[in-house]
Amino acid sequence: MIENKLDKFDVAVIGGGPAGMIAAGRAAELGARVVLLEKNSSLGKKLLITGKGRCNITQAEFDDKEIIKKFGRNGKFLFSSLANFGPEEVIAFFESRRVPTKIERGGRVFPVSDKAQDVLYILQKYLEKNKVEIIYNAQVAGFDVSPEVSGKKIVSVSLAEQGYISPEKQALTPIRRIYADKFILCTGGKSYPTTGSTGDGYQWAKDLGHTIITLAPALVPVKTKELWVKDLQGLSLKNVAINVIQNNKKQDSRFGEMLFTHFGLTGPIVLDLSKKIGELAQQGEVSIAIDLKPALSYDQLDARLQKDFKENSNKDFINYLPELLPQKMIATISSLLGIDPRKKINLVTKDERKKIIELLKNLRLTYDGTTGYSQAIITSGGVDIREVDSKTMQSRKIENLFLAGEILNLDGPTGGYNLQVCWSTGYAAGTYVSQ
Ligand SMILES: Cc1cc2nc3c(=O)[nH]c(=O)nc-3n(C[C@H](O)[C@H](O)[C@H](O)COP(=O)(O)OP(=O)(O)OC[C@H]3O[C@@H](n4cnc5c(N)ncnc54)[C@H](O)[C@@H]3O)c2cc1C
């Protein structure tokens, strides 16, 4: 095999997602000669589909401690990188480049234009301005490591050839190697693999001596055993609560918005609970209980029903239900209740009323797995953060390796938290790689 030794840089960044772009731009801004290697023919393919194409850039929670809490035990890792490039700095970064932002429900920050494309454009301009060399269709195949007396060092990365190459041609085809003094690994997770995030970096990190904490799809729609969900497909419910039940005990809960799908449930509160539900499912059956009336206690709901029943005593039961439920739920709920829809309200018994209350407060579904990586927003698990310096993102295993973004074992809820990890850790890696 022939080698090409011309490609030598100060820093090679692998992966042109949000973490890789900010890291490459920052390192170049500080004077390094940087190459960004992206296997797709364009940058930020996943970034473009974030926030349903609107890109929830970050979270308007300006107290770093509150952000850190959302990442559970691993959150502390973010202290230093958030202090240097937290939500305020991210907003300033885009606003100073003429992408104004707005804050929506739950502190979600979006570009005013509602276009993820604008966010990507600014990052591309940042790379261009700082003269980052971008190599597209550059699928990194692996790292070349040299054993040094003082520890292993990465010398280069080799690029896989695109398309089919005959065995005869292979022998004559030069392997393209990219040489650099330092490397930043930003290949992301395994979710939505069609965007290019196929988890390649995990194996390389492992081969280089890192521990990979068990990977799993996270922020992922859940499937349910009950088939009636299909009838409610597309129905979005706002201001409901979901309680996660195992062994008759409430294990977790969320309040907010959810959506029925043909296979089960999705929407912000379901996605946020999906990791916990998946973990619990390892130990036994998990029920998902939807509280359709979270603002009312059982007694308050009973009082309301009694009052309503008096006022509507001559109505058919089915004609009263729209007062309680969205139209799309009525057929399903009345069949689950087993109450004759033509029954007059004044004939509904006390036991039937209790049944209605139970169903409204505790609509039970049985967890039946997730839709997997193909529809997961993020991957939980990843490179063990104890093996990475939280200030610089430098590997504690390989001196000239830095890591940033979703490849790290950090997973937050929906709401802009996960992109914030990419901005903060990418910026830190880009800053310290050049020192
Ligand atoms: C549908 C959806 C919506 C989302 N919405 C939001 C949101 O609104 N807000 C939010 O905070 N988060 C959101 N996320 C999560 C967010 O997109 C990710 O956390 C983020 O993209 C991770 O960035 P990254 O740079 O670490 O990795 P990625 O974005 O996955 O980028 C990795 C890059 O590396 C490249 N690559 C991989 N392997 C190789 C290789 N061998 N050689 C060369 N290049 C390689 C890939 O092609 C890819 O371009 C969403 C995710 C999804 C799937």
C-alpha cells in the first residue's frame, strides 16, 4: 500500500456535527491549523433535524447548577465547560452573528427564524472565517497509534475508501492518512444513524483504552402492549401527567405534553421518562399511567362529576364525554369503560362514576420496549467521563486525544440540554487543544 504523507495538521477533528464544528472553529480561531473530517457530503446533518427543523439551540437556564442537575450524577463534569461557554455565551455567539434567538415554553431557546439551517450557516461561516480545512466524504476508518516511552500517541487517522474498489485496484490505491499533533473525537452517538451518527467513535475510544459505559437509545418513543393506542395516533395531550409504576409503586413522573402514536407514546414527557422506564423494565413489568386531570385530586374530580351529572342528568353518557375529554379519545375511553354510551347520565351508578374517575386519573398502559436507535433523540452511555479531564476534554488515556459532544457519557432531557453539552465540551476541547 502507498501512503500519502502530505496531510499534516496541528489538529484533526473527527465528525462535523455541532460538537465538531464548534471545536474546530475554536481551535482555528486560537491559531491552530485545523482539519475537520466528515464522512457525509455536508456538515451537521443531524443538527438540521433538531427541534423538528427549528433547532432548540440551548436552554434559558442561566444558573449552571440547575443545568448540571438535569444530567444526574454525571452533571458535575460540566461545571467548568459551562462556566466558560454556557447558555448565555451560546446565545451571544449566535446573536452576535445575526441570528437572534427567542425563548419558548420550558426555557427552550430557538432561532427567531425557526430555522436550524440558520444555526448551521453560522457554524459554517465560523469555520470558513477561521480557515478550517474541511474534508467531506472523509470516513475515518481508525486511528494509527505509535507506542511512545511516555505513553501511547495517535499519529494519524486513516480514511476508508468510498464505494467499491476491486481487489486489484486496492493494492495500488493509496490509503489516505491525515496526520496531526492532536485529535478531537466528535463522532456523536448511535441514534438516527441515517444522519451519519453510527457510533464509530465508541470502538476507537475503547481500542485506545477508554471504558464505554453501556450504550442505549435514550429520549426515545415507547411501545405499549395495548393496541388501542393506534386509534389515538396523532393525538397530542398538553398539561397531563405521566406516572411510571412498578410493583404498584410510583417510580417517576412528569407533567407536560405527550403524543399517541400507532405503536405507543412519544412527546417531551414520554421521551424524558424513556431512559428510566427502560432501566426499570430490566427488573420487571412497567406500567405507564396517564393522569388526564392532574390539576384535580380524586375527590375533586368526583365532586366535579357529581355536579356535572346533576346538570346533565338527561343527556346520553356519550354526549357528556366531550366535556371531559378530547373528541378523538371518546370512542376509545367509552369502550374501555364498558359503559353503554346511550345510557342516560342519571342512570350512571356510583361504581361506574368511580370507574370513570379511575380511568381519567390512571389510564394504564404496559411498556413494551422502545423504537430503538432509529428514532432515539440521543444515546445514553458512552465514553466514561472519569477518563476525560472536565476542564480541557483531554483524554486521560491518550495524551493527544480530546473528546467532545454526545460521544461522552452525558445525557440530558429534551429542552436544548444536549446541544448545550456539544457547545460547552466542543468549545473547551477547541480551546485547550491548541495550548
Ligand atoms: C430528531 C432529533 C432532534 C433533536 N433535537 C434536539 C434539540 O432540539 N435540542 C437539543 O439540544 N438536542 C437535540 N437533539 C440531540 C442533538 O442533535 C445531539 O445531541 C447532537 O447532534 C450531538 O452532536 P455531536 O456533534 O456530538 O454528534 P452528531 O451530531 O451525531 O455528529 C457526529 C458527526 O460525526 C460524523 N461521523 C460519524 N462517524 C464518522 C466517521 N467514521 N468518519 C467521519 N465522520 C464521522 C457524522 O456523520 C456526524 O456528522 C436531537 C436529536 C435528534 C435525533
